Amino acid sequence: MLLKVSNVNKSFGSKIVLTDNNLEVGKSEIHALVGMNGAGKTTLVRIISGVIDDYEGDIIFEDKNINKLSVIERQNVGIYVVPQHAAIIPEFTVAENIILGTWPKDTLGMVDWKKIYENAEKVLHDYGLDFDPRMKVRDLSLVNQRKLNVVRALFSKAKLVILDEPTTALSSEERDSLFKFIEAQRQQGTSFILISHYLEEILRLCDTITVNRDGRSYTGYKKGEIDEATLSKLIVGESVKLLERSSEEKLKTKKVSLEVNGVSGKGMDNISFTLGRGEVLGVVGFPGSGAREICRALSGLNTISKGQITLNGREFSIPKDPKTAVNQKIIYVSFDRHKEGVVQLLSIKENISMSILTSRLKKMFGFINKTKEIENANEYFKTLAVRASSINESVGNLSGGNQQKVVISKALSALPEVLILDEPTVGIDIKSREEILALIDHLTKERGLSVLYLTNDFNELLRISDRLLFFEDGKLIVDKVNDGLTAEDVMQIRDLKDLKEGVLN
């Protein structure tokens, strides 16, 4: 046994976060730690890694009690955490990021740069990575940045690597690449704890599963002994009904709301399509394909050099910034809620209000209508079932799923006619995900909201979308009704296999 967590308890004031948590990780094992946002996973990881040191219970590593060891001391014995957002220095080279903190010196006591690059090249080769140690990390793909984080831990002699949502914002191919890399390191003797909300990848990759629910642990579930439905029920504590947009809704003829004609710009080449009133239009494409580019361009985040856009019969002025787009009733919810979604130091109410401070909440002389602000925040707080003490709680205290609900509340407060959702369920638990999908389904049917929906989770995309747009090399290559499509169909179309074989209509 490599790691044993024994009867760990933790409270913050009167709030009990962990109760009698137990977990065992064997050598060369990939162990899943799953649960809803707020179930105690992060607290448990912080205890294992030594960030939190005032807890009850025992952490045993290689048969030794490490309760009194600091973060650095626990790293020295082999415990490393790779966070959700790659902890790299973008302006440093790959080699500098690997060697960081352990600079080799020459005979004069100066940094030995030749040795740094020689060592880094050997490390990359040993771990099966073929990128140049001299390239800037900012130029690496997202999946290679994640791999680099793992390599840095392995270079520091990690025996247990804790991966926190490592596949966030990765395409299905990038996830497969990362999984193969992790599996290769496991075969070399490294153990992993994998935290993820993607149950398919948990069931596929992990040897053992521990579920945290309401601060308690349910552990020992082995690969092949549990299915996705059972795991979902364990996580939530009840059966979770997966939303499936009706076939009638998918096939319904809808009045055109948004019309895009010949739009070009960086990463976009003569793109044209329509979006119906009350329609959910799925967007599919590799990074750089034009899929995310058109979503961000319509919201004023990417530049449009030419083309025409019409929204509900009126000419849509090409937006030069998000404010221009919001004023014209198009609003975008970013895939990165931390950078482009919430201000963590502000309250839920203040975050929700940000999109309407100069419109719906504005009074004479620039004052804010506080009564209306509270009413609006409370409305969405209730509608999206944000789990917090009140609208005055800091967003930084919320789980990822509840932060995402705040981001969507902020977007809906602007009363958009077109809502663009870019990976809206990344990093959130299954129950929060289904609540968000149900809300989208309701708003499109009852209010006529039109939605562009971009995600790499094809099963989710097929459940919510009426029609799919496929992008490649900056161009729209296929526009297809979602009638009986499977995830395998989506992958084939996206890869142009069906086009080449002449199968598509």
C-alpha cells in the first residue's frame, strides 16, 4: 500500500466538511476521487498534500505516518498535486519549467544552461515526449502543458501524483493522448489519484473509485464492478435523470433568429449559417477549426474583417468588444470561468449584476437601483438553484458548479436573444450539469432563447442540440440536423471520413 487515509475529519468553524474519510491507493494504481462540487474532495486533497495540517485522523504514506510533515516535506517523500489550471510559467522554456528550483551550477557557481537543456531533453525522452526543451511553454498545446506538469512532478521523484480535473477544456483526442501518457507512467510504477466529473473517463481509466458525498467517503469500488448509472447515484445520493431534448423539438421548423453571412476574420473563412428562434445549435470542431473563433467573434472577443449579421430582422453591427455585442442582445459564456467569467472577490449579487450595471440597473445620475439589483440576483439565485448561504456570499467560496451558475445568471440577466455557451459544464458535477441543461431546454422552449452550444463532450452535445455545425480549417463544412446521430457519427463527420467516402447527404 502506498497511501492510506484513515478516519480523517475536518471542520471549518461549525461547518463539518469531512467525516471519517478513508481511502487507500496501491502502488502503480490509478485511483479515482469523485463527488459533487462541495463534497469535500478538494479539502481531502489539501490534507493529503499538507496544505491543511489541522485535521483529525491519519495520513500514512509508505507505511509511515506523515501527519506532521509540511507541504515541501510531503513533496520530498513523493506526493505531488497537479492542479486543474496548468501551474506553468508561460514565458519560460520547457526545460526551465522542468528544472525549476533545482538549477544545476557550473564550476564557477553560475547556472549551467547546457546541462539544463541536456537534462530536460533526457527527461522528455524518458517520458515519451518529443517537443523541443527550448520552446516557450506558452507555445505548447493545452494537453502538452498538462503533460509537462506531470513530467515536472515525476522529475521531482513523485511516487503519487494527484491530478485535479486534468482533462478540462481538452478535446476527445487530447484526452486520449493524456490518458495514454498517464497509463504509460503508471506502468513505470507511478500512482495517480484522478479527480474528474467525467464519469466515462473514470470508469475507463481508473482501477479503484472513491466517492465523496456530503463529506463522507464511499470507497473500494473496482474497475468493471460498477456502471455509470450506479456511480451517478452514489455521487448524488439519488438517481439522476439525464435531460434528452425531444425529437419533436429537434425536428421542429423554427423562425430564423440569427443569420450569419460570409463572416471572415482570424481563424474564420466565409462562414454562413442560421440559428432559429428557440433552437439549440451545437458547434463541433478541433481547436483552431473556426468553432470557438466564430463563437467569440459574434460576442466581440475576436475580430470580424468582413461579413453581415442579422438578428431578428435587424442589422447586427459587427461588435468590436463584448459590450457592443451585449447591447445588441448577444452574450457569450466563456469556457474559462476563472479568467472571463467571475470576479471571485465579489459577491454573487455583484457578479450577477455586472452585465446590467449600465442598462437595467442604471438610475439617474449613474446610480444603481439597489432594490432591482437584489430582486434580479435573488431571481436567478433561485432559478438556477445556486447553493450558497445568500446572494451576499463571495463567489470565491463557491464550488465550481455554483460559480458556473453565477456566470450563466450574469449572462441571462442581460436578457439576451442569443446565448453562446462555450463548454458550460466543464468541471462541474453531474447534478449541476443536468440542472443547467434543463434550464437551457426550458428557456429555449418557453422564452424562445436561441443558443449556440460548443462542447467536446459529444454525448452531452447530442442530448441538448437540435442541429450541429461542423468546422474545419476555419470553414463550416457540415450543417446537419441532430436526428438519430451518435457520438461515433459526430467523430466521423468531424474527421471528414463520411465526406471523403461520400456517405453524407
